[in-house]
Amino acid sequence: MAEKKQKKFTNPFGTVVESLYDLFDKKAPRYLLMTIMTAFLIYLPLSSSRFTQEIMTNLFFYVVVCLGLNIIVGFAGLLHLGYAAFFAVGAYTTGILSSVYGVNFWLTLPFSIIAAVIAGLAIGAPTLRLRGDYLAIVTLGFGEIIRLTVRNLDITGGAMGLIGIQRPVLFGIVLNQITHFYYLFFILAVIAIIVSYRLHDSRLGRAWEYIREDEDAASAMGINVVQIRLYAFIIGSAFGALAGSLYAAKMTAISPESFMFIHSVMILLAVVLGGMGKIPGVILGAIIVTLIPELSRDIGQFRLIIFAVLLLILMLYRPQGIWPERQGISTKL
Amino acid sequence: MALLDIKDLTLRFGGLCAVNQLSLEIEEGSIRSLIGPNGAGKTCVFNCLTGFYKPSSGDMVFMGTSIMKKKPHLITHMGMARTFQNLRLFKQMTVMENVMSGMHCRTNAAFAGAVLRTQSQKAEEKLIREIAEECLDFVGILDKKNYMAKNLPYGDQRRVEWARALATQPKLLLLDEPAAGLNKEEKARLINLMRRIRDERKVTIFLIEHDMGLVMKVSEKIFVIDYGVKIAEGTSKEVRDNPRVVEAYLGKEETEDAV
Amino acid sequence: MSETILALKDLETRYGQIYALRGINFEVKKGEIVTLLGANGAGKSTTLKTISSLVPASAGSVNFFNEDITHLDPYAIVERGLIHVPEGRMIFKELTVLENLELGSFTLRDNVERKKRIDRVCELFPVLKERHKQMGGFLSGGEQQMLAIGRALMTEPKILMLDEPSMGLAPIIVQNIMDIIKQINSEGTTILLVEQNAKVALKLADRGYVLETGEIVMEGDADVLSKDESIVKAYLGE
Amino acid sequence: DDTAAPVDETPEGDAEGEFEGQVLFGIMVPITGSEAADGIDMENAALLAVQEINAAGGVLGYEIITSTGDDECDPSKATAAASKLISEEVVAVVGGYCSGATLPTLALYGDAGIPFVIGAANATSLIDENPGWTFMINSTGDAQAAKAVEWFEGLGVDTIALVDDGSAFAVDLKEQTKMQWEAAGHSVVAEDRVETGTQDFSAVVTSIMSANPDAVYWTAYQGLGALLIRQLRQDGYEGVIMVGDGSSAQELLDLAQAEGEGVYCTAPPVVDFLPAAQSFIEGYNENFPREPGAYAGLMYDATYLLVNAIERAGSFDGEAIKDALAATDGFEGITGPIGFTPQNTLNRSNFVILVGEGGRWQLAE
Amino acid sequence: MTTWEIFLQQLFNGLLVGSFYGLVAIGYSMVYGIIKLLNFAHADIYMSGAFAGLIILGFLNPYIGNQWLGIIVALLLSMILVGLLGVAIQRVAYRPMLKAPRLSILITALAVSMILYNTVLLMTQGQYKPFTTGLTHESFYIGALRMTETRLVLLIAALALMLMLHLFITRTMYGKAMRAIALDRDTCQLMGINVYKIIAITFFVGSALAAAAGIMAGVYYGTVHFFMGFLIGLKAFTAAVIGGIGIIPGAMLGGLLLGLLEAFGTQIPFIGSSWRDVFTFVFLILFLIFKPNGLLGRMESERM
Ligand SMILES: Nc1ncnc2c1ncn2[C@@H]1O[C@H](COP(=O)(O)OP(=O)(O)OP(=O)(O)O)[C@@H](O)[C@H]1O
Ligand SMILES: Nc1ncnc2c1ncn2[C@@H]1O[C@H](COP(=O)(O)OP(=O)(O)OP(=O)(O)O)[C@@H](O)[C@H]1O
Ligand SMILES: [Mg+2]
Ligand SMILES: [Mg+2]
């Protein structure tokens, strides 16, 4: 119906972009490009300012959380509006263990993952049978519950948050420079990308896609819908928790404001904008959402409006996301 | 003992009794049909068997085990596969991926396997592909394996559903109106295919269909239900001559119009 | 010979790169029953969808009472009296039978007239009267089909396009529906019928067209077609 | 040590051309987000100071230019903003509004060797995190709490209710007040909290009304404060109402309308009552289409103090500026004399008590 | 205050707040109901409505004063204005996206929300603005219940608006068409329903009601602020879900229920106001676990 009115122009820009994407979808060029990019990113801190490194570190952090959320939203098709709660779980687990009990940072990571898994199970197990948007509101509510709870409890430092989180020590070096965190988050992002790719091309990845496409048909094919979704929920949460732990170590101080609804929304935005389920798309989304507001800091008060307008135009122009999962006849396999 | 044994199966929606005290048996290696007027409760029987609806009472025994309280995926795991009355393909995925879904319940690689790419995971992936291709070949659309499912014509989409069901390596295959929307020629091929499935793959078939010609041609025994109650059972001739069946279902007109 | 009210000229429709219709021409005259035959994927449903504007035509035109309606919105086409009962019935599952019928006459402002038409439809399909408070989705397949046709009749269309009305119906109901189509036609509504069940369709129709991969390969009076050897072979069997 | 050097070349745009070069100051405040109003106000005050200083010949012969880092009152945005300023090689930073967002930046400025003068944020937790490079010219929460306790006692109040909005700063003030109030032998009969963005306070009002305290102390910002005051008074609460420094702007009374009469405020040195600040107010009104808010004066002082310290240090070297700042003694700002404790906090309490009369704040003392 | 007084007071407070929630929730529900969009921008429409009301009342004040007459005229004018704004937003940002994946349209909604929110932020420089009216706040008692004229009128007005909407929905074909569009847009076109027109009407009505709620909140609380929509937006969204999202009477009921729940929940000593929102959301989650389709929601029944 809407198609009737659609103008029949083919935009040259779109075609160029499309062919670029095709290039990236083939294995050989992809590996080549990735190697070049990796080399560049490893080299970058040697010749760039703190600000650049800070922004890039922030970007890597975003890549990790976006990929984590992508497992839940993009792969498994569950609308999650409270993702920030999961990196709050990670950040606070590390924060409490490290600042209150003096546990070594690296030892807090397993606890942080366990805490996220428990939280994921607690919220996922009873609610994953809910369909569609009801899950969205449950996760939204859960996000708010976590944020308000850490704000109201003493162990979490209340509204003032936790301070004095220990900096991690690696090979005898105290990680306290932005360059250290740049590399730390870079490594985490690379791991997240690899894990995402491998999950996507696996039995589990396909199962998520089946469920996303048609829940009933999937269960008729012998797929345990609730269990497979729970996997997505837990893996995605663990990604978030790990990122949260590192975030806590980098900031040395965390407070409830870092885990507000708006953060969940921005992460979701990055995922959808880039192209749900498509890993390079999600990374692109993370880049846009972190870099555009940062780079336009000088515009001052107008920048968020400009960002929003840009977002609107991008979305209208590419409704499937900038780099969507697939179009037309698939050449995959 | 029969492969599937349904005893006094009853399904109620509020006041409506969609399936009423239904009992029937499906012997291993047979092709059986279930017919009846629209709204008689045929699809409901399938939905109960595959765990989508929870029966109010009665019992269903599949391969010696009761499946009354089992979830759909477990029932598929036990060896029952189905197709849907209104196609339920994974529309945005390729034909190959659609069929690979059938192998899900026969494999078990999970997170660790996927991330670490273990030897056994790789072997499993290979197996999944092989079986899927074999099933596609069996129904005759291997050449379209890389098409997106929604772009196939209706008839081919139906075949993808069959291949997908076969890929679960079932003992019992439930087909819900597989011939709806197919033309003469395709119906003839469908009959042939059903026989091959039974003979070559040793799969028992339970069929719902409105095309009487097809039903009578392919199934040795037919069950007729109306308002959820079994009103007749027997060979095609017995059923056709049963006045209750004629009155409730076939009508006075000649009905041998198929095939 | 009565006047031509619907005419398709070189109509072409694409789904992305795939051509579903490759330039088809046909016409429907007032008071006729015309049937479209063809194998799966031949483009029958696409033809109806293009006429009712559910999918856009990529070339060619559709003329209705000498007006070009190719690029009108679907609702505007309905307002002109051309109505489409799509494949798969498409009734509103979560609305009651009565509400479904009322929506059929959405374009009508006059409530009294609406009631009158509902009564008339219920006369044709007594089952609908019995079930008027039931949710559409809980009707059986055959009842849903009757509802879909009844709902279409609420607009008192000039042309009624039916897409596979017999699909998935019990033999006894197929007969029933065909009788009703005949009756509607005899009351003055022109009918364009798409049917897999060629035998039934040709028995009902005045004229027929045969589609193959988006092109019309044969046309003629129904009784001529039903004796044509290739048709018998492909569609009627045995 | 990465000492920021002044930019040497003179830009083309400089009309007077008398300056030897330019020197970059950082301003870190929230200019977007929910706390933008006060942040923009603070930025304005700093800009005004810079404008005046430049007009008077700049600092050490250099023209001051500024760069604003928007912390959005959000900790992670604040570290990015701080990093931005550090990368731009600012000589020093003034600002700091939301305590929570300011907190994680202290270490960053410390690591980079950049002195940071905080004009508003005053949660006590900032003191613990200070690596030595931060200077707080607003009295901290405990000083304010002491002022509040003193005033309540003077009014003969015995039971109080404390209400905050869950922000780090407001909770800090509440905790301090509670501690000191109970230590003074009185009781806190109700503690309540509202979410930022709430409009309806009926639940809080009802629970306060049923606890019926002699006084209510609101420790957070004016927007919500005004709502609380209106709803308390409209529901018939007749006791004392006092608000903390976050609500000391004129805006509170404008918003509270008739209900704002008689409300007390523990305020930072608000410019309106500072004889020394009259020219500042005029200058502000000339340049910006609004009234200076609660922290404008402090921010203005922070900027002047920084320039003063640079001049005393005689260089733009971070270490030297830091030492000069620490050695500050009796610097005459418009908000009063400034000097620091060993912990780099203001060495006196600068809080005053205001009262709403005729829709304007008046000094109550 | 005695327990009985507290009860009465909170009952009334809950109803009043609940009716604001309800008015906003209706907009969420209507939009969700018709195009399955969680309209993030709706909270900002509420906020825009309050500001529109403030500005219009300012214009009207010299002519007809800023008491009830002025307020009512301002209310109606801004309802129309903001209703049109809603339609315009729908036209620009949502209609082109109707065929896109559902999450994409969520993002355009987010973008619209950010634009509205930041525009008002810029225009007000982030300041709270007094919503000055000529109403007095003298209170009187109905039994043990302390009451002001303003509150009583606002509650009645909110309930009246809901009732009017209810009649509009149930008595005309528009209501049926809206439900039908929610179920199947293509088929609606085949019924001769101008889908876009109905969607536009829906946005108009939903936005106008949110604007009404915004102005009422302005009148009641006396201040407006660019951030005022956020929390009530979340609450109204919750209310819509509790009532069964997409179901209009459900939204009204959900709003009232949530208002009452909060009013009484916060009086339970253990919960207190700092846990109020935790309480709300925990209730929501438990509620959905036990009643997954909301108060008035039906199980969607799909045939295999
Ligand atoms: N979820 C449900 N809720 C309520 N009633 C239902 C539900 N599903 C099916 N029914 C009712 O149960 C009866 C049997 O439906 P079923 O789908 O089994 O019919 P069928 O025999 O498959 O008919 P058809 O040949 O038309 O497919 C019908 O009257 C239908 O309305
Ligand atoms: N939405 C779509 N996207 C892509 N291709 C489509 C789409 N719908 C139909 N087609 C293709 O267009 C062609 C014609 O389809 P159409 O549905 O018109 O056939 P039909 O004659 O009605 O067949 P049937 O008897 O199976 O209903 C087919 O090849 C089909 O695969
Ligand atoms: Mg059926
Ligand atoms: Mg068709």
C-alpha cells in the first residue's frame, strides 16, 4: 500500500554503500580490512591525544555493550529496554568487591559474570514467555529497579555511589593511564566481536534466528524456545557485566546516574540504527552514537538536536538500519 | 502396539468442546487420514498431539510414552514432526537454513562449542548441512536452497515445510492440509512423495485433507470427525458410503473430482 | 453485448527484480462471471492485488468504468465499487462477526442502510446471523470464508473479486459457496473469480483466462475452455 | 610532566593585538541535560569574568580563551568532557556543578597536572577523592548542615523532616544534617525522597503531614523544591520550611509563587546581597538575558581566583598555579574572602540564611 | 492526621494523579493499538502541551483573564495545536516507516522525542517556568477530606475527557476502524478504510489528550519544565501496559489503578517514598507474570 506512493528513484549513494557492504561480506576482503583496522587501532594511541583515546575507549566500551545487547535484541529478537542495569550489575559487583572487600580486580570478573547470570535468570526465567512488547516494559522496569535499588542501599554507596575502586594491576603495572584502558577495552571489544561472529554462525545463532522469525514453528522444530532465549539473555547480560566491571575500574567511582534509562535507550538506538543482528552494522551504530555527539561538542547546546535530526533522517533513509542483516536473495552459505 | 494411541482425547475452549472423547490408533508404517467439516476440530487434534494445545482430558501415547504433558520441542525430539495449515516458514531465511532448523533437535552444540569452534562442533555443522541437503533433494528443491523462503511460489514453500519436517528425522509425520492451494499436477506429485516418505524413510504419516480424491487414493484408513466426535472410520470406500459422512461432510454432489 | 467495465492494459507487476505479471490484458463485462486459471505462482493473486492496488503496478493500466484507477489508493478503489476478497480470507480475527460486517460498509454513513445490508447478508448466510457475537477468529474455515464474502457484499460492489474462495473448505461447503456466488451474480454483481479448483470454476463462469508465469496464454468461453485438451490435461485431470 | 604551554601565536581576530598570546581555560559544567539551567548560568558567569579580565589586559599579558566541556551531569560524559579539556591542553579548569559527575574527573585532572577550581559542587565525598589539584570554593555539605542546624535551633524547632531528590549532592546534605541534628539532641521524624522529574508530591506531603514535624528541610534543587513547597502549603502545612543551597536561586520563589513567602534558605553567598557584587550583576544582566543564579557569583570568583593565582605564580605551569592556589589567603572575591584548608576546601563557612519576602530573597540575619 | 484522613486524602490524590496518568496512557495505548509503536515521543507531547498552554494562557490573559475561562480556552486551543503537532510528527516521522521493521520506527520516535525535548530545553534554557493562573488554593473540607476547588475541577475535567473519548471510540465507526487497523492494515484498505486518515486522527486525539493532561498538570502543580514528561511518560506507559496495551479503557483503568497504587503503596512504612518507583515496577513485573496480557487484554488466539 505505501509502496504505491514510493518514488522509483534509485539513489546512487545507496548503491555505492551497498557494494561496499558486499565487499565486506566476502571473507577475504573482510579479513584484510580487519587486519588493517586492527593494526591502525593498535598504533593509534602512540600518536593521538588523550581526548582521542578517551573517546576511542568510550567507543570500544560501547561496541562491547552494543554487541551484548545485539545478542538479545538483534539475534534473539527480544526488545530489551533495561540493558544498562546489567552493566550496573557488573560495575557494582566489581566496585563493591574491590572497594569494600579489597578483592583483586581480576578476581572480581568471574563474580561479576555470575551476578549477571543470576540477574539474567531472575528476570528472564519468569518473563521470557511473555511476547514482544511486554518483555520490553518488564526489562524497562527491571532497569529502573536496579538503578533505584543501588541508589537506596548502603552497600552500593547510595546516591553518592562507590568511590575508591582499585585500579587493576597487570604484569606489575598499575593500569591508571587512559592508554592502558584504551588497550584493555580494545581487547575486550575484539573478543566481543569474535564471540559475536562465532555465535551468529552457529547452531545457537540459527536457533535465535528461527525463534525471532516464528516462535511456534521453531518449537515445532524441536527448539526449546524459553531455554534458547534464556541463553541469549544470559550471554548478553554477561557481555554487559564484563564491560561494566572494566568501566568501574576505569572510572574508579561509579554512581547510579551512570545507569539511567537513557543509557539503555542509547545502546538500543545504536543497535537498531546500525542494523540489528548484523555485527558490522552494530559496530557502525556504536560508532555513530558515540562519535557524533562527541565530535560535535563544540556546537554546544545545539548538538543533541542536530544529532536527533540526523538520526531521524538516517532512519527514514535506511529504515532497515544502516547496515542491515540481509536483503534480497541471500548468497550466504 | 500402535505407534500412536489416542484415548478419549478431549479439548475444551471455555464452553466449546473442540475435540470430544476422541480415540484412534495409528499403526507404524501406515498412512492415515483425518477428515471432517470445517471447524470439526482436526487441526486441534494436531495441536494437542504436538503440544501446542493442552488437552482437557484423555491420553495420548506415542511410542509407548504419554505425551499429555510434554512441551512441543520435547515431542518433536521424541520423533513427531508436523507441518502447518497456514505455512509457517522462517520467511526471511534461506531454504537451506529453514531445513537446517529441523536438525536442531538432533544436535547439541551450544555456547562453548560455538565460541571455541571445537572439533565436534565442526563435525556437527557438517552433518547438519548434509542432512538438510539430502532432505531438500528428497522433496526435489535442492536447486533452490539459497533462495529466501518468502520468494518461493506457494507450492515450493509447501515443499520446504515437508523437507524441514523430514529433517527432524521423525517417526510420525503430521501433515495439515498439504494439498491446499496446489494444482492437479502438484497434488499427484504429493501423493507420490508421501508414499516415498513412508516406503523409503519408514515414516508413518497422519494426514488432514479436504481433497477427498487425494485422501482416498493415498490412505489405507480414514477417520472422520464432526464437532470433535468421531463419526466414522474405515477404508475410503466404507467412509464414502457412510450416510453420516455424506450428510455432514461430502454432500450429495459427486466428489471424485481430485486427481 | 453489455459494456466492458474493467479493462487491464499491458499490466506489469514486479516484486523487487522478480516479474510476477509480464503485461497482461483482459476485460470484464457487466454481469459476467470471469475466472482466472493458472498453476501455482502464475500470478493470479498478483493480478487481483494489482487491480485493488494492494501492490503497485510497475507498468500498464487498470481502467474501471473508463477511469484510470491504476494509481489510486486501495480505499479509493473500494469507494468506486470494486472489491477484493483476498486469499486466506483476511477477516479481523479479534473483532466480532457483526463488527466485521459493519467495517465492510465503512464508507457508508447511513446507519439505517447499514442495518439493512447486514440483514441482507445474513439472509444469504444464515450462519453469520447465528454467530454474530462471536469473534471472527473462532469461526471455522468455511464460516470465515462466508464472512469474508458477506463483508465484501456490504459495500454493494459493482465487481466482486474472489481469490480462491474454496481453498481449505469441505466439499459440502464448496458447493454451498459456489451456489451463493451464482446467486449474487444473478442479482447483478459482476464477478472475477480466481480458483485452483478449475472444474468448479469453469462450471460457474461465463468466460475464463489462463495465466502462465505472468502471461495470459489462453482465453475463451468457459464451456469451450473446459473442453480444451490442454486445459483438461493441466487443470481438470483424468 | 605535561605542563600546558600557552598558545604562542596571536590569532588574526585579535583587534587590539596587545596580547602576547592566548591562554586556554577549561570550563566544565552541564550545559545540556536535566541540570542545564544552572550549568549554563555558571558558564555565563565564567565567560563574563574572562571578558572583563581580557578587557583589563588579560593575565600575564595573555588573552584568556575558554573551552567548555559539557558534563551533562553524567559521570561518564564528565570524564569525556574532562579528557577533552585535558587534550586541548587547558591551563586550568573552573566549574563542577553536579557532585556525582564531578567526582571521577578529579583524578583525571590530578593525573594531568591541571588545577581545578570547583565553583559549586560540594559533596563531602569530593574531599576524599581529591588528589590535591582540586580547590573547592563553595563550603562543603557539613558547613551547610551546621548552618541549618544552628538556624533551626534558633527558631525553636525540635522535630524536622528531611526531603531529597536522590542526587549525590542532596543526599550528602541530608545525611550531614541528620547526623548533626541528632547529635544536637533533636529528632528527624520523616525522611523522604522524590525522583527528578516528579511533579506529584502528594505521597511525600501526606507522610510529612502525618509525622507533623516542626520544620521541613529540602536539600535539593529549586525546580522540585518549589513544587514541594507549594504542595505542602496548599495541603495546609504550617511549620517552617527551609531549602538548601541547591534551591537558593530567585527561580525558587518565582515558581513557588505565593507559597514561597517565609521560606528559609541556607544559601551560598548569593550575589544579590553582596555589596561587592553589584557591578557583577549589572555586567551579567547586560550580557545575558537572565538573572544570575545561585552559583554565578562563586563561578565568577573561581575564575578571578584562578587568574589571581596565575599572576602570583608568575607562570602558566600547573604545579606553580596549584601551589599558588593552595597558598591563597584572603583573596577578596565578590562572595567574600577566600582561603583554603589543608584539604583544599574553603576555610570558612560562607553560608547565609535567606528568607522569601515579597517574592524576593532577603537576608534573614 | 488520622489513618482515616490519610486514607481519604490518598484516595483522592491517587485518583487525581491516576487520571493524569490515564490521559497520557491513552495516547500510548491508542498509538500502540493502531500501529504497534511504543511512542517514546508521547511524553514530550505532554510536555509540549503544557508549554503551549502556558504560552497561550499568557496571550489570553489580558483579554479573558487567567482564571477558569482563560484556562479552558487555552486548554482547548492548545489541545488543537498539539493535536496538529502530533499529526505532523506522525506524517513526517512515522508514516514513512510503517512498513519498516518495528524497532526502526521506535528509533524515529526516539529521535522525535529528543528533538522536542532539546528544543524546549534550549528555549527555556533548562529553567522551570511558573505556570501562573488566577486560581486560588483555598481549601475546604468534604467530610474529612481536604479539598481545593482546583483539584476537584481538574479531576472532573480529566474524567469527562476520558468519558468523551470513550463515547467517540464506541459510538462511531472510527473506533472500530482503529481496532481493525491494528489487526490488519491491508485488509482495512480493502474495506475502503483510509488507513492513513484514521492513523492521523488517532495521533490527533492521543496528542490532544496528552496536551490536556500537561496543561492540567501545569495548573495543578504551578510549574512546567522540559523534563516534566519523562517520569510521567514512564508511569503512563506502565499504566497502559497494566491495562492491556492497545486497549483504551484499559489505559484509563491502568492509569487510575497505578495512581491509587502509588498513593497507598508509599504510605506503607517499609516502602516509603524512596522506594516508590521500585514498588511500582516490582508490582508491574509481578502483575505481568501472573496476568501477561494486562487487565483487559485478551489472549491473542492464533490458529496453527
Ligand atoms: N484457540 C482457540 N480458542 C477458541 N476456540 C478455538 C481455538 N482454536 C480452535 N477453536 C475452535 O475449535 C474448533 C475446531 O477448530 P479446528 O481448527 O480444529 O478446525 P478444523 O477441523 O481444523 O477446521 P478446518 O478444516 O477449517 O481447518 C473451531 O470451532 C474453532 O473455532
Ligand atoms: N511478496 C512477494 N515477494 C516476492 N515474490 C512474490 C511475492 N508474492 C508473490 N511473489 C511471486 O510472484 C509470483 C506470482 O505469485 P501469485 O501469488 O500471484 O501466484 P498465484 O497464481 O496466486 O499462485 P497460487 O495459486 O499459489 O496462489 C510467484 O512466483 C511468487 O513467488
Ligand atoms: Mg484445520
Ligand atoms: Mg494465489
